[in-house]
Amino acid sequence: MKLFIQIPCLNEENTLPEVIASIPHEIQGIDEIYTLVIDDGCTDKTADIAQSIGVDYIVKNRHVLGLARSFCRGIEVALELGADIIVNLDGDNQYKASDIPALIQPILDKQADIVVGCRDIDGHKEFSPLKKSLQKFGSKVVCELANVELPDVTSGFRALHASAAKHLSIMSTFSYTLEMLCQATRLGLKTTWIPVGVNPKRRESRLFRSTAEFIYQQCKTFGFVFLVYYPIRFFGWLTIISGGMTVLLGLWYFQRLSTTTHTIHFVSGTFLVISFLTTILLLLATLLGSVLSHLHRILLDTRSRVRTVQIKQGITMHDYALTTAPEFFRWKQKL
């Protein structure tokens, strides 16, 4: 059983050695543990340090792709290299790598396909009251949509079985966390969670510059996921609201038809027509969204089949620079 621990990095020369040093050297049920660093266009010495401390594989993006795409690239490479389980661990040493054995245990026990390491939001000392409230509110909304129970949906500390990873196809560019949960539900994958610890913050996030930007990006991602995965709900509620307004406007218009001036008739009639046309357009969008949603299911199925064939035949489908360590598992003795 091969475990790949992938670590997306953007200028993590100061924290990467600590991350690698904290990874367990042996895990019951795992035969081989490989480390995989994704260098997302780093301008510091992250790649050099990764080589010096014995990281098994280093993938270097030719330019900055962002967290979501770097995560996906790591998944692709790990699958091509024969991973049975993949763990995603942040390069800023936010999460305690000592929790990896507990994180993958539900997968080893065949109780889950994806396991999320959830932080204690209420007890997190470095989260402001506003951020705690937003995290909990966002988690409840996403859990309701995705039909899962997770207290921390934005956690990037995750474990995936290879069969689950083959099916995933993340389209979001900011973060993969929300879309993965919704996609897992659509694909019939079982998701669970365990509580994990965190280390003291070493630096500010490079994913966003402020809480306001984080909220904006997450809302944009949430809107995209809602539109792609739940178009009937998205447009359906808008259709119901617009239809209700059309009915009320119609009743009001015909009630006052004989008691008001022609000018008022024209204005209210114009609003009624606009509302009616909007309702029709939203209804058509609901039907079209339903069709596109089914096509998205077919796309996910097709991509997973292509990946399976690709892996079995050893075909590399992506253009990336991969550095392989001359001696595997050297990181176990180096630090």
C-alpha cells in the first residue's frame, strides 16, 4: 500500500523542512510513504531545499497556477506514480502531520473514500470572532447542499483513496475544498472527518490578503459550485420568487385597472410584462441547467475512465517538470 503525501508550496523555504520532519516515518497498514512537493512557481529556494532534505518527488509548475490547480496537479502525478492513498498537507506547517495515521485510518478500514481533517473552529486561538462565525455559517450551508456533516469545510488537510481521486475533477481556481465535497456527493463517494490539531501560525496566508478578500473569493466559489452542481435549486428558487412577484403584480394590476389613469396602467403593465418574461427566462434556465448538470456527470465519468486507462498504460497526459530523488525515503534519515 503506497501513501503519497503531497505538499503544494509557494515560497515555503522556511517551513518546508519542519513539515517534512513532522511526517510519520511508519504507519500501520502502509508499506511505502512518499513525499511529493508541488512547486507553484516559487521564487525562493523551496525546490532546492526540498531536494536537499530528500523529498522523493518535486513537481515544478512553469508559472504560478494557484492552490486549486497545484492541488489537482499533485493528484494527477501521485496517481501516475501508483499512489493508493493521497494526503494533502499544506506547506506552511499549519496542520499537525502527526495526525496523518488517524486521517487515513477510515480509508484503510474501508469506511470512507475521502477524509477531512477538521480544526476546532471555536477553540482556534488565531481565528477572530468574525472568522469563526463565517466559518461555521459557511460549513452549515455547504454541508446542507452536499449532504455531509463536517465542522470545517475549508480545511485543506485531506486524505483520498486513489479510486476517489481518479473521479475528481476540480474546476474552481481559488480553492478545491468546497467543490470537492459537492463533487464527492454527486459521484457517490463517502466523506467523513476527524479532528486534527494545528501548529502556531508562522505567516499570513498567501491565498488571500484580507478577510474581505477571503469572503469574496469563497462567495464567488460557492456561487460557481451552486450554479454548476445545483442549477435546479439555483434557478428554481429564482423562478419561484419571480413567479410569485408576477402573480402579485398581475392581481394588483387587474384590481386597479378600472380605477386608475392610463399612465399608471402603462407603468404597472410594463412591470408586469417584464416580470412575466423574467419568470419564463428563469424557467428556461432551470431546464437548461438541469441538462448541463447531467452533461457534467457524463464528463466526470468520462474523465475518470480516461485516467484509469492512462494509469494502466503508463501514459503521461500533462506537461510538467518532475524531479525524482536518486534515493527514495531519504527524508526519513535526513531530518
